[in-house]
Amino acid sequence: MTTSISREQLLFAIDEGAVTLVDALPAAPYNRRHLPGALNLVEDEIEKAPELLPDKSGSIVTYSTDAACGRGEALAERLQRLGYTDVRTYHDGIEDWVGAGLPVE
């Protein structure tokens, strides 16, 4: 299990420019809405990780729909197995973000 990050911690990291967000949902829901600046990478396309995320020591936060959706966690675990060293998961996902009235793209 990956380390989790709270909405408040994530907001701070985004404000500091200290994190790369990765939406683990398929393209259709990602295209409808995603956290500001988030990249899209699904576990089935993990081979794209080196291109999208070239810095294996950079701070990465994965997320998906909500705490019941395991896609963000699964992607984070795959990234860790590929050698990414600072990967956390925003378990509450985009539903929590939107529920708090925060912006999406």
C-alpha cells in the first residue's frame, strides 16, 4: 500500500509546485474533468510512464474517482515497482476534490 496524501497536503504541494499529479482513470473520464495540471496514465499503459514521468525521484501523486476506486492505488504501486521513489495516493480522489468546491480542468 502506498502512502496517502490528504486534500490539504495536496493543495499545499500544488501551491508549492512540488508535485506531479497523475489521474489513473481512463481517457473519457479524464477528458471530462481532472485536477488542474494532472497527467493521464492508466495502469494498462504503464509503458508510457518513462515518457510522462522521466524523473523517478520526483514527487508524484496518483488519484482516481474516490476511496472505493483502487485505480490510483494500483497505479502508484506499479510506479513504485518501476523504481519511482516518491509516490503517494490521494485516496479520496476527484469526487472529494469536487465536493470541496475546488477547480477542475
